[in-house]
Amino acid sequence: MRSHDQSVNDQFDPQAEAYLTSRIHADGPDLRSAAARVAAWAPSSAEALDVGCGAGHLSFVLAPHLMRVTALDPSQSMLATVMRAAARRGLTQVSVRQGRAEQLPYPDGQFGLVCTRYSAHHWLDLPAALHEMRRVLMAGGRLLLIDCLGEEHPLADTWLQSLELMRDPSHVRDRSLTQWRSLLTQAGFECVEHEIFPTRIEFASWVQRLRTPGELVSAIRALQARAPAEVQAALQLEPDGSFTAQTGLFWAAPASREGV
């Protein structure tokens, strides 16, 4: 029986190039907002750590505003993809390192910016990972966190999590806005601002990207067909299986007596 970490690597190692070219990962208003925030805030000497970097899209948009970005991921294939793509873009500020969010291989206070995008819903121990991100963040630094949001209403959330898991066995949980704010506070952060972006999930590419087996694709469609009206409205389910989820962006600072 394989561990969760092995399942994550099995799921994403063969799909590194698919994530590099995925429209939903390569572009989006959340990426543009992230770049604008970092450009307005970052000192010229700032170094960043991109945790669970995937194919590197967040690293790529932030790199021009930073002295250095280290893209960290457990998948060797993802890291190789990041290095090839960074070289093509001329982004010499980007380097890579293999590692897990729950055990960051760095000393305390090393980075001015710690960031992550579309990765945290795969982490087995999210509170531990957030504490690690706080640990390696220097005083006065910032956390930039972007991830899929869970639904606040339990009914809609149960259906969303079920669809996610059937499509991707490495899925752990999408957290709601309320849950994220609580988790960040518990990890020693103060949320300065947050944004929410509606994100349309095109069904065919969503399942193709992870090579979801045909029987599970059929099961997802069958489950969608049985969704109650409240779920159809919350997820804006479309006839072809496409739906609209929410992406959350959190801009946070270490909590301290001096504030932010």
C-alpha cells in the first residue's frame, strides 16, 4: 500500500509538462494580483520560497521583482520542468530544490517572502506546513498563499470535495475562507488582505490533465447529474460537467506586537 506522498508523486511526476501548458495554471487574475502585490512590496534584495511550486508559474511571475526565487517541490519531474521553462524565459533568479512543505530544509527566518499556489490542498498536514512557512519567514516578511477554496455551506462542500477526490486521489481538502483565516491565525500569521476569484473549471481538460480513468470520469458525471439544486447553484454546474469554483488569495504577515 502506497503512502500519500508516494501517491502525490505518482500523480504529478508524469504530468509536469501538462501543468506547464495548462491554461488555468499558466494564467489568471490571481497570478496578476500576486505579481502586482509583490512588485509593490518587495525590497530589491528580497528572496522568496515557492512551496509546492508545481510547474513554476508563480515563481515565473514573481521572479522579475525579486533577487532570487527558490522553487520547492517533492516531484523531480516538476523541478526539471521548472528549470527548463525558467531557462527559456531567461529567469536566472529561479533555482529549484526538492522538499516537502511540512519539513522545509531551511533555517529560521531565511526568506522575505514565502508563497504557494494551488498546492496546499494536497498537503497531508496543513497546520505543520503553515508553521514551517512561518518559521522560515523573516521578521517583516510576507506570506502569499493561493489555493482552491472549499464551500462554506456543508452540503455544497461535501459535493465539491467528492468531485475533487474522484478526479484526483492525491486530493486532501479545499479549505473555506473561514477555515483559512483560522489556520493562518493559528500558525502565527495576520491576514492583511484577501481576494476571491471565480474560477471556471473546464471539465474535459480538468480530467485529462490528471489522466482520470474513464470509469471515474463517468462516476463524476453521474454524481453531478444527481446534485441537488443547492449544489448546482453553488458550483454553477454546466451541462458538459464544467463548473465554477473559487480561488482564494491571502496576503499575510507574521503576527507581532508591532502589527503589519
